[in-house]
Amino acid sequence: MSSPKLLLAGDVGGTKTNLAIFAMDEAAGRLHLLRNQRFPSVEFDSLNAIALRFLGAGNEGTIHAACFGVPGPVRNNRSQPTNLKWEIDAGTLRADLGIPCVHLLNDLAANAYGISELDETDFVTVQDGLKTAAGNRCIISPGTGLGEAGLFWDGRKYRVWACEGGHADFAPRSEIEVELLGYLQTRFGHVSNERVICGQGLTNIYAFLRDTGKFPQSPVVAEEMKTHDVAKVISNYAESGSDPMCMATVEIFAHCLAMEAANFALRAMATGGVYLGGGIPAKMLWKLKTPAFREAFTAKGRMEPLIEAMPLRIILNDQAALLGAARYALDALDD
């Protein structure tokens, strides 16, 4: 009996890098997690250093292939992550780690590959869509940044394509969002979706409401923000309903997320489903499962019936990108 194929998978982020070793369970036809560890990205000067630290702490055996999802464009198996000062090269990783088959993927492409590896319990359904829904899919993931990827259905399997839609222009719909755009233009010049729909986006929206005098800032909230993650403070006070400005911040954030998810769904013709990934949606279920969010998602004029037919689901499993990277590594090894 042959030994199982061992795979190194990575989910690289601006805040943390998550690495894991998987074995392919041929009998069950599933990937089996052997070991997993998270590392603070900014404390290392390269992905190579993190991977060497991780591999050195275990003794699983020979790694057959590796794949890393990275935040940014990948060209010729190289990438310079959007929110990190690293340069990542699959060739140097191959040499330093001693793994013969190493690939890089855009992080949202890795998430997209991971969707098919998840169980039904790994999702929360926001909109059922048609029971017979089939065809292309798309995923949009707000976290440290905003990532997007599509899954093209070729009639037999899903083929993933990555994009940088998070850096496309922010398109406001309401009057207050138009004001938000003007405020952010004075700060950043070009205003992308990522300036609004991610963790930093929550901070930017809050600053807009504060600086334009839309709401008085709570001294208690302001003090807590000095020593805690600002986005988390905003979300916590909004969920508890104890601070009007935090509640308004999350209201605008959710509306903008719903709009961009629907925009991308139309561009991808995602009749097979729209998926919300990343760190924020799973922690904001209390807001994203409301009728208001669904109404903002489906409000596309003549295209409303098409959007209403698309399933909309939130990914709960934070290892989707790891599973997707491992699946890609396995498929590349088998090709």
C-alpha cells in the first residue's frame, strides 16, 4: 500500500499567514488535515522564512507538492503581495523548501478552489435562489483587504479565475455614499472598493461620519479605539446597538458589500451561486442575514429577477483557502 501524498498549503494574508500540511485520503476522496499553524506575517521578512519555521517543527515526511494563496496578482509564479513588503517566488520556495512542485495562486483563487472541499455545515445561506441553480459562481471576500474571484463552469468542472476587482472604482448608490466618496477622494485620490469594503473600510467610514459631523463621537468608544482594533470596536458596538455612529458605519458597510457582491455576480453571470468569504462576513452574520442586506443585494433594476435567482451564501470555514491551495497542489501533481 502506497503512502499518502503530503501537501503543504498556505493562506498568506497581510495580517497573518496560515500554513497546513494535508494528506490525501484516497479511500474517502478527501483531504485530511495533519497540522496547521498561524504566523503573524509582519514579524517575518519572507514567506520562505515562515514555511521553513513551520516545516522544521514537524516530521510528517516528504512533502510532494505545495501551493500558497497570496494577496495580489500572480504572474509567472511570482507575486508581490498587496499588503506586505515581500516578494514571493515559487522558484526560490522550491529551492529553499526542497519541494519539487510549488505553485502560487491569488488568495481569492485559493478560496474559490476551496468551495468544493467544504461541507454544507460550512455555509450559511442568506438567499436560497433557485433550487435548480447551476452555472458560474463567484466569491467576494472582505478581510484585511477585498478580494474577488470567479468560477467558470465549463460543463464538466469549475475553472477558477482571479481578478483585482477589489481595486476597481467604488460606485456609490445613496446620497450619503456619494458624500463618502468625496471624503475619501480628498484623502486617497483614487477610491477603490477596498477603501470601503474591508476592515480598513470600516475605519474609513467611521472617520467620515465623525469628521463630517454626522454623529457625535462617544468618548467611551474613542478611548477604546486607542488600545483595540478599531474595526472590531466598531463591529462590537454596532452589534450591541449601543452606539449610533458604529451602527451607521456597519449599515453603510453592509450596503456597499451587498452592492459590490451583486455587481460582481452580474459581471460573472454567477447563476450557480455567490459566496461571501474572508474574515468579516462570518463575524457579521447578525447584519448580513437581514432583509435589508438581501434587498440591497437584489436591487439591480431590470436585472433584479436574475439576482434573486442566485444563491447567496456566507462561508464559515476559515480554512477554505488552505483547502483550495491543497487541492490545487494535488491536481497540479496529478497533471
